[in-house]
Amino acid sequence: MKNKYFIVSLFALSLFSFKSVLAQSEPTSTPLPLPSQADTTITDDIVKIRQAVQQKVQEKLQSITGSKETKKGWIGSVTNIQDTRLTISFQSQDRTINVDPEATIIDDKRKKITLDKIKVGQNIIAMGELTQDGSLDTKRIIFYDPESLTRKNIVVGKIADISKSSPIIVLIPTNNKNLQYQVKTDSNTSVASADGSKVDIKTLEAGQRIIAILKQDAKNPNSYSAIKFITTATETPSPTPSTKAE
């Protein structure tokens, strides 16, 4: 009887020891801590900051690389009018103009007028920004009389320098940064703003964009005298090339 009791006790003890070893040998898994709400908020803020910085960089790059190339100024005679869309022709080339509803339009008497006053055959200078389809989104339109500009040049550009010792203004055309016009001014030179109002010539300054109506010296083709300057706001697109009126 004692032997049986001893054997049963020994078997129970062995079984308990085996379960203990087995429990120790089985791998235990420790649950990973879940991200806190604070950690999630910080991550979202970092993503938003990165997106905002990327957007600002893209906008800056676009303003640097694209703005100067799209600013244009066209001259020509109106050949077709369809609502706010005009077609002008200059030297047998047709171009399309989209007139902004709030565009400033100045007639040949320096008065501000509305779009409906423009008629087929009218000669205009259109200033605006070039679109992807090749048309011009126009912010300013100025009438001009080609008869009064015979043998005269219309130059669109930027004032590079104004002499303090002589009545000379150095003008660089928009379409050719390597070219300079030495322009003489006198008491007959008039200056007007884009809206047609009179401007004191003394207010002109270097870096300012202007439209210059010049008369070429018959004896010296490199010398010009200024008949009229038209100033343009610095934030508006400026016109291109200097062109000779016919």
C-alpha cells in the first residue's frame, strides 16, 4: 500500500514539473503600446507643414520662371469683335485678345471709356498676360493714331537710368535687354498714366515700366527724342517689343 502511494505521488510530482517546464519554454507575447492621440496629432502637424512649404516653393518657382515670360503688349488694328474677345492685326499677323471686364480702356483723347466704344478699325495698344492658348488676357487698352506716329517709334520697356546732369533717359526695351535707347526729353515731352491722367515727368524713376513714343533723329539714327511717355503700374503685365508704327 505504501509503495502504491509512493508511486502515485512520484507520478503527480513529475507531471507538475513537466507542465512548469513546458510553460517556461513557450514564447510569451508582450502587446505593443498603441500610439497616443498626442503622437498622432504631432504627425499630422508635420505632414501639414511639409505640404504648406512645398506649396509655397512651387508658387515661388512659378512666379520666378513664368511671370516675366507671360507679360506682353500687343499693338494693332481691331479686325473683329465678339463680346469681350477682340482680334487685332499688325503687319499681316492676327492675334486674339480677351478683355478683362475691369480692364482700363483709354481713348485717343485720354478719356476712360468702356469696351463697347471700341470699333472695328480702331488702332490699339493692348497690355496683359499671355495665356496657354496664345491669346492675351488684357488689363489695359490704349488707343493710338497711326497717322500721328508716322516715322515715330513705340517702345515698351523699363527705365534703366535718368541723368541728373542732362535731359536724358536711358530706356531698355522689354524684348531686348541688350539694347538701350538714349532718349532726350524737353518741355514738349508729355507724360500720362495708364488711366490717361497727366503725370509730372519729374516723378519718373529708374526701374519703372513705360510706353515711350519716340521720334528718331533724321541725322543720327541712334538718337531719339521723347514725344510722350505712358506709365504702367509695376504689378501689371508690361508689353513687349518696340515696334515702328506704319
